[in-house]
Amino acid sequence: MTGLALNLAAAVLIWQRFFFLAGLAFIVGSVMDTLDGRYSRMSGKGSQFGAFLDSTLDRIEEGVVLTAVAAY
């Protein structure tokens, strides 16, 4: 969920033309997205629903950020 929030913030920052801050939010959000699935599997808390939700939110995040870039 942190990755989603940060990538939404990145899209808003792109819209407001704060490109450096948007880049930072995108990078940190992407790193969070990379680590969350690995952490849940390592801790034994992973589920099929969690994997589906994670991959779905990842695509939504990418779409939101790319739409913000395209709109700019």
C-alpha cells in the first residue's frame, strides 16, 4: 500500500511539475513494491489473494504514473 501511495503522489507531483520530487517518490515507491512481495513470502504470510492484489496494484501504479507523464 505504501508503494501505491507513493506512486500516486508521484503522479500528482508530475501534474504539478515537481519532476525531481516525483522521481524520488516513484523510485522509493517502486523499491517498496519490490520488497513487499519478497517480505511476505519470506515471513510465511503470503497468499494467492495477496499475490494477485500486489500484481494488480503494480499495474495500476504504472498506469497512473505513465498517464501523468503522457498528460504532461
